[in-house]
Amino acid sequence: MTILGAGSYTFDWTVVWDNLGILLRALEITFKISILAEILSLILGLAIAIIRVQRSRFLRWLAIGFIDVFRAVPLLVLLIWLYYGVTILTGLNFSALQAGVLGLGLLYGANLAEVFRAGLEAVPAGQREAALTLGLSRRQAMQSVVLPQAVRIVIPPLGNYWIGVLKDSTLVSILGIQEIMRTAQNTVLENFRPFEIYTTVAVIYIILVLIFSRIIAVLERRLPLR
């Protein structure tokens, strides 16, 4: 199907149908990277947030340093350093997939640490004091009383960060990973049809974001936040 554009460009959408299977297979890799990065960022974010609220000033400053550094570094720079810089400086080799997941995990882990910290601090102090009065240790009070309530509070914003990870995963294409954006670039080089291919990728992302946004909205309405 060929459609004449308003200018000199002639759209030919058959290239999309011919390569749709390749793009969808690449989307599976995008999902893999996004899911692994989200898991890593959740673990890091929660761990750093717990350290952030400790009484030890040394531990708090370590957590603050982690958050400030990785929130400040652009993701593109972080990916390049992890994939190329670390190898040059230390001889430690990350695969492109490992560097991509680690870069996304570190950046979003730093952001989620602040989200979890806000959730922990939103739990009334009386809950913590009551748990200690009942004989629980500080660790037990954190695990059994404070943390479950904090997790319920932060679940809605976590959904928005998942969308962010999904969209930012396109940047790992600079490492040569054949996710959907890299595959789209290669397809454009083969067929010289950039507008059709990139428009299709944009539509795929719009559909995914709309789906996840609706899921998040349902969770926000149904989830008891207190």
C-alpha cells in the first residue's frame, strides 16, 4: 500500500508488514531488558532507602551519595562507561545486555530509593513505636510493620517508573543490543523507509504505555494506600 504524502515523500507501508515479525521479536528483548532492570532497580532502591533512614550518619551519607551520583549521571553516559569505560579501567567485561540492565537498574534504583524513602517516612511513627513496645526489635518492626505499609503506599508511583524503564530501554541500542529500536534502525538502513518504521515503533510504544497507564490507574483506585 503506497500513500502519497503532502510533500515529496511517498509512504509505503508494505515495509512495515514485511518486517513486523522482526520488530515484535525484538520487542521481546526490550521486555527482557526492562523486566530485569526493573527487578534490579526495585532491589537496589529498597535497600538504599532502608539504609537512608538508618540512625548511622555514615550509612545515611553513603545512601545519599549513591542517590545523588546516579540520579545526576545521564543514562547514555552511564551505559557507555559501564560497557566501555569499566573494561578499559579494570579489565572487567560486561556484555551489552549486562551493561544495559545494570545501567538502567542503577539509575532507576537511585530514583526508586527516594520513592521508597518517602513511603517509609509516610508510615506514622506511632506504628514503629507500638511495634517496639510489643517487644519487636527494630529490624523486626521494619520487616513486619513498617515495610509492608510503605510498599502499599509506593506501588502506584512504581508503575510510572516501570513505564520510564520501558521507554528508556531504547537507549541500550547504542550498545548493539538487537532490541526494538536497534532493529528498527537496521531495518531502515536496509529499506530506506525511516518514517514508516519509526512511526510503527512509536505506535507500539504508545499502545504499551496506554495499557500500562490503565493498569496503574486501576491499581490506584483499588489499592488501599493506608
